[in-house]
Amino acid sequence: MLLDFIKKNKRIIIIIGTVLIALALSLSIINIAQAPSIKLERFKNGKNFNNLFDPRAQEELITTEYQEPETASTKEITIIFAGDIMLSRTVNAKMEQYNDYSWPFLKTYETINRADLVVANLESPFLQDSNYQVSTGSFSFKANPNSIFGLKLANLGLLSLANNHSLNQGKQGIIDTIEILEKNGIKFVGAGLNEEGARKPAIINIKGYNFAFFGYSYQNDYSVATTNRAGIANMDVKKMKNDINLIKNTTNSPDFIIILMHAGTEYVTEPNWQQKEFARAAIDAGADLVIGHHPHWPQTFEFYHNKPIIYSLGNFVFDQMWSEETRQGLLLETTWQNGLKSLKFIPTKIYDYGQVEILATSSEKTKILEKIGANESGIIMDEKKNEE
């Protein structure tokens, strides 16, 4: 009877069978997609097998253990902050002498390239026309466009242009600098062709987190951008608070806000009242971290409402060889994971009028760190302290 039924309903049975097979395959695909996947790396000793089910193939196969996919909350992010970078004067002469525009950064390459992002202050505007120069003199900087290759090698992903040298070559210097940075994939803050551009934040997404960066400088003169004039964003507390409020109230508001501040008395270890007032106001407005530039010396730091303010990282690349303090600088290595997780100072020193090195001598490292109130490890915040 069963045989007769099959013969009479052969077409229906085939259709049902096809549907069931398709359904089974679909469920298998779904299960495969949801199941932990093993990444097959390679066979040992360069061997190859056509049949992966061959026992010999199983023995020779190298695999990596399955790990649960990371979510934004489980990923650790490293951002390194550096001090002032000046690629003009003797630094430029040295790069030309050695025929290497990456020369200033070669001995810090290994350290800074472990970061997801490196941030610094660029003190020297680019000019694409070598014959064009608005201003001359030892304090009027102009960088060779070829030195952009050194910045790229140094993993620079964001530069603050909010400083007292961005207008050294007038509007053309700002135009050329912005064009060269954009062409090479380096973001910038703190200067623009008008006030809106100068005060605009850079939003950088790193491993699922949005970081908003703003740049501000102490000037209150012709170099400040206006509605129809190129320039820098100045340290106007009211405007800064408005900038932060605007970005906080956008649809895609940032997870973290970082302020880059160019201010302070040059060649001293302690911050002045202007630095303190502006930095603390930024924290009150919602900033998670304030990083300072300009004094050319490393300066002390503080935690204000449990948020760090680093008043000056000193020089990173500069030709100021005339004192120990102007040759000394700090990298600040920060890690982030559901918030700011750790802060660590890494002391540096400039040699040969522009090449920066990570300090290896413990006594000199300790001396620099003690001067700014840090211990010999350079760690000023870690996960345990953050949890407290």
C-alpha cells in the first residue's frame, strides 16, 4: 500500500522533500552564523591537504581559539598625546641635511605607533609655494610640505592648529596647511577659514566610540577667526561652553570630549590663572580631559572634579637646545574603556636640534616626572583609581 501511495503521489512527495531539504539547509546556515567560528590559520611546515577531514590534516592544522566578538564596551583604546611640533628653522635644515623628513620621529616610532590615535600641536604652518612668505624672522615659522611624511610616519591622526604661529604665513598658510592635512588624512582643530571652521570639533570614531576634540588658543588679536576672516579659535569661555553644549545635544553626541588648550607662561613649571580658569570651565562644561601646549616646558597637572587637566606636555619636536627643560617633553599615554581608564607620562628628550627620543635613563626620567608631581612610574591614573 505504501508503494502504491508513493507511486500515485510521487510529484507531491518530491515537492515536499525539496522544501524540507531547503528548510534544513536554511536552519544550518543560521546556526553556523550564530555559532562560534574557528579561524583556520594555516598548516604547519607549509603542508597542504585537499581533504580537511583527513586525520593527518587535522593534526597539522593550526587554529586560533575562538573568542567572543568584542563590543564597544569591551574594546580598549589607546590615545597618545604629544607636545609642540615645530618643523621650521633648524629642524627643517636637519631634515634636509639628512634627506629624511621622517628624521625627527624615527626614534619614537615604536612607541607612538602602538596607539590607535596620536594627537599633538602643530606650531608651523605649511606653505606650498616655496617662494611665498608673508613673514620672516626667527619666530615666524614655515614648514616644508614634504615634512607631512614625517607626521604620517609618526601616526599623527589629529593636530591642533590653535596656537600663536598658525597665522605666521597669513591666510595662505592656513589654506595650505588645511589642504595638506586633509589630503593626507590628518584631522585638525582650532583654526579655519572663518570662525565656524575654527571652532568646529573633530569627531573621530575609534572602535565604536566617538571622541570629540576642540582646540583653543590664548590670543585675542588679529589671529582670531571671525565670520569673514581666517584664524584660530580663541579661549573665550562663553563660546567654548556653547561649542560643547552644541555637540552634546546633537543626535549622534560624542562619548568623550577632549579639549586641546594652547596657553600659559613660557618656560615655567606651574600653570597660570588663565590656564586654570579655562581648563576648569571646560571640565564644568562636560569635557573629560584637557591637554595643554605652549609653555615649552612640561608643567604640573591636576584632577578637577576627578577629571585630569594636563597643563603642558612641553616640546615634542623643536630646535630649542639651549636648556634642559626645553629639550625635555612628555608623551601622555591614555587608555579608554567605558571611560578614561589610565594615564601614563612617558618622558622624552630632543637631540641634535630636532630628533626626539624616549628617555631610557631612569634618573633623568625620574627627575622630569618629580618636577611635575608624578612618581617614577609616570602613571598618574589607573583602573583601580578610576573605579574609586
